[in-house]
Amino acid sequence: MCPDVRVLRLFVVLLCSFVLNSPPALAQSIDLPSLGDAGSEELPPATERKLGEQIMFEVRRDPDYLSDTETSEYLNNLGYQLVAVSSSRSLDFVFFAIRDPMLNAFALPGGFIGVHTGLILAAQSESELAGVMAHEVGHVTQRHIARMLAKQRESAALALGALLLALLAARAGGSSSGDVAQAAIVGTQAALIQQQLNFSREAEREADRVGFQTLTEAGFDSRGMEAFFGRLQTGSRLYESAAPAYLRTHPMTVERISDMQNRTRNLRVKQRPDSLGFQLIRARLRVLQETTTQGWRDSLEYFNGQLKNQTTSSEIAARYGIAVAALKLNQPELAVQAAQAARRLSGAPSPVLDKVVAEARLIAARSDEERATAVQLASDNAIRFPLSSLATSHYLDVLNQTNQHEAAIQFLRNQEAIARTQPAYHALLGRSYAALNRRSLQHQSIGEMYALLGAPQAAVNQLELARRANDGDFYTMSEIDARMRDLQAEVKRNQEGIREAARREPDDRSRR
Ligand SMILES: [Zn+2]
């Protein structure tokens, strides 16, 4: 028996014992779906998505997962410009950022695509960033992960098993050894997954080819991909220390580079100016990538330096950067001044700039009247950009901060930017119900959030609390009962899937 199989057995045994005997908090993250029949060529899309959701459930708790509405709105807007012309328009993609200076981007099972902040800052144009993202979209549309998981069922299970064991070890020690140890181990999880999901050289070349097509069809500068990968390859001084992560997961072979060069050689170059959004998000991430006061001071100084010799659009970005850094440094007056200057320079409404103006003015407000003005600005922004989840969630934050919880619930139910199928919708609803001390509705909402995050056991626990609180009306309480039955059935199905996997494992061994 090779060591791999032993580890797999350990993984399955641990999985079973944890799922069946552990407290729900531990079990919730590890009810992985069964990886399907051994005979099939690729993982069914629904199973792959479920797997991806469960990995994302952990990734979202990673301290380096960047939970920032500006960044995710920008990345998803850019990503969907690519998805719109790709071959899988119907697939649900989710683009997210990891706070990490290393240059890297990766695709997880199910269309979840992560981009490191370091890569966004290192891209010299929006087309370069789009080029890297188009390559990752290519891995998803060509179903590389699904095929790999199906082909190497055992090593995929191993990879996920190693990840989950690390998580469990971290969490088991979490209460006594404190958050630091947990953060250190959990912080590597996204990196761990992406290392396990190494694609073959053919897959890399195919993702390049498909990605290039997507990039040009979406109207980006076709040289974006080649320029960026080329710089990574030659390892210019700027990236020397930061580049290896991407190169490890995406080995840059001579063939890949020359393929790229051949593709662009005969193409008419299409210049594409960077969007204001690209400049703003880079300014924002320069601040958010820092986690210390000194780091924020340094970025403030950087933007002040940028102000001197720049074009209008980079002056807007620099002033926006000053506003973001000033908010971090708790200097609301400076933030208001810089934010309003950026907004004036841009000349047109922008969800990002209008938000930072309202945000800074609310913090700087010294009277009820000033506070009311800031609330009004946030409301105007949400009404002007009804499909911006940034503007919408900011207005909801403002309503929450000013104790207008009934208004927040009303607004949330009628807005269109955050769909009911998104976990955030139910999290926001739960927050308002909690503030109003309506316990059954609060736990019902949080339960719905967990269900959408792929954690049915955690959802069941919340519904249990909702039942116990028993302060909802008849309609609410029967809704909770019905939902509880569905989710319990789902938990049971998952557990049976795991038992099935454990039972099948000895057969796998006998085939060797
Ligand atoms: Zn790749």
C-alpha cells in the first residue's frame, strides 16, 4: 500500500468520525459531496459547484480573504465582461480578492476565481489584469478542474483531505492556543488548494488559447496577456520576490510564451484606455493591502507624491487613495476634503467616489443635520446606481449605523442589487432583525445564509435557535419548520455520501 492510500484512509476515517460524532461547528465545514461515479469523465457541474462552495466557506473565513465590496464589485464587473463573451455564459462565476503581495491568481472548483491584491497592483494596465483573469476563466470553461478531479479522484480527495485536516487541527487548537496559530494555518488554505490543483501543461496552453480569444473578443488589448506573462517570465526586478507563486501554479514554458507571441503577431493592436474603476481600485488596494498604521501612513505619503505630476485620472485616483488612507488613519476631515476633490475632478457620479464622500461625511459629522446630509448622500448613491451592490450595501450600512433598522429591512426587500440567492442578502437581513431583537427571524435569516454558503448543518443549528426563540408569527414559525425538514434531509444525504465513499475505498485498493 502506498502512503497516499494510507493518508486517504485516515482522511475518510477522520471525515466520518467528525461528521458523525463531532459537535456541529466542526462538522459543518466538512460535509463534502461525494465525488461521483468512478467511471465518469468529469465531475458533474452541480457537484463541482457544491465542492467549490464548501471550499469557499472556509476561504471566506481566511483572515486574508478580502471582504471589500468595492473590490469584489470591480473584479466581478471586469470578470463578467470576459464571461459574457466566453463559452459558458450561463455559468455562475464569483471573483474575489486575497490580501497578499505575491503575484497570483487561481481557479477553484465551481467557477470561484481568486486574485491576489499584489497581482492587481503589479498589472500595468487593465488589459493585463483582464488577461490573467481570462486565463483563469479559460480553466473553468474548459472544465479542467472537473476533468482533473474525475481523473485523479484519489489525489483530489487527498488534496482536499489535507486541507480539511489542517483546518480541523487549527480549529481544534483554536480555543486554547488563540487566534494567531489558527490564522497562521488557515491563512495558507487558498494557497494549499491551488498547489494541489496543478494543471497539466496542455491545460495551461488551452487556458491561454481560450483566454486570449475571450480577452480580444471582450475588447481588451490583445497584448495584455503576453505583456504580463512575459514580464513574469523574465522576472523583472519588481517581481523577483513576488512572482514565484504564480509561476509555480502556472509554469511558464517556452511553448506558452511563443504561442502567445504568435497569436498577437498578426493581430491589429487595439489600444484600450484603463477605466477609472481600475485606477480607483488600485489606489484602494494600495491602502487595504497594508494592515498597520505605518503602512497606511506610507500610502498616504505615496499618494501625496502622486499628486504632483499626473494626469487628471491619476489625480482622481490619488485623491481617492488619500481619502481611503485618511479613513484608516481616523482623519475624517482630510478624508472628506480628498473625497470631495476626487468627486469634483471626475465630473460624473461614480458609485465608488460617491460612497467615499458619504462615508467620510458621516464619520466627520458633528451634528444631526450633518449626519442627515450624509445619510441622504448614501441614499442618493443607492438610488442612482440601483444595480450596484456597493452603493446598496453602503446605504444599508448607513441605515444600520444610524439605527434605522425597519427602514433597512424595507429597503433591502425592495432593492435589486443584492439577490435573495446571495448569502449577503440574508446576512444583512439577519443583522437588522438582531438589532430589533426579533430572534426567530434573525436566526432564520442567518440559517438561510449558511444554507447558501453550503453549510446545511450550521443552517439547521440556526433554525433550531429560531424555533427555541419562538417569537415569530404563525406564518414565520411554520416556514422555519418546513425549511428545517429540507435541510435535515440534505445533511443526511451528505452523511450517506461520505459513508458510501468510505465503504468504496477498500475496492479502490484492490484494483491496484
Ligand atoms: Zn493556468
